[in-house]
Amino acid sequence: MRTSFPNDREQARRWAQDLLTRADWAVLDTETTGLGSTAEVVQIAIVGADGTTVLDTLVRPIGLIPPDAVAVHGITNAMVDGAPSYPDVHPTLQAVLSGRLVVCYNAAFDRRILRQSALRNQTPELAARWECAMEQYSRYVGQWSPRYGHYTWQPLPRRPEYRSERHQAIVDCLATLDVIRKMAAG
């Protein structure tokens, strides 16, 4: 543990408390065709600061969903066959996120996936401000990694009713909101 841990934990707690006093943010999560540089979004969910579902949709990618990705989230090519394409969803995403801070559990990943999907579909990148709940929660937990020189990233904690064999974007949004509330409570 680092000697600055109590201060870092307090800063993470204040970050969460500040969020909960505002309404200008939302939690976003995606499910994807994979993890690499050609991966695309196949599901997007957004939950408002109050926990209401703002968006929960499948997205039809240009490419196929590989079996290893299906094994993680359970979203099949047949399921997205009739879903809207990313260019169809993009205007709604932009409108919903306009003026809001976007909070994700691993914001760098979700932001990259949405950027890749936009580029692949020749649509503009989302204009949004991004913050990472995973980085804040890692500071809150305080498990230092000397190897990486930062706090160890923590898996997203899920209540029993959120646990399933598959990842779903809406469930991960709600679990992220729970983490923010937990940090705020101290």
C-alpha cells in the first residue's frame, strides 16, 4: 500500500459523491465483437444518474461476432441480424450523451470501441467527456501494483441479482452505478 492511499481513497470517495449530487452524467457500457483494434460494438446501454435506463440496444456490426465473444456475452449473430446498425444508433447516442459526462467501468475500452465502430461505419466520433469508474474504484480499494506503478484494476463487483453467465451492457451499467454509490458512502 502506498502512503498516499488514504488521500487517494478520499479523493475517489469525493469524486463519487460529487457525481451523485449532479444529474449531468450517465453510465455507459458496451458489449463487443472482441477486444482488438477491429472490434465493433454489438450492444450499448446507458443508465442515467438516477438509475433509469436511457438506452439499451443491440447493434448489428459490419463483421461477424466470433464464437469467443459470444461465449462472453451470449449475443449471437442471429440476435443482431435485425438490430440497427451503428450509423442508425449513432444520432441517438450523440443526442443522449450531449452535455453529459460519460462514466464507464473501463472508459478507455468503451471509448475506443465506440471510436472504432464510428470509424468503421464512417460516422463521426462521439463528442463526449469521459471518466473512468474503474480507475476511481481501484484508487478507492487501494491495492497498489509495484509492477505497473498504479493501483490494481478491480473487477466490477456485481450484486447477486446481476450475476449471470453472460455479460450484458445494462447489467454492467447498473453494477457501475452501485460501485459509485458504494464509494460515495465511504
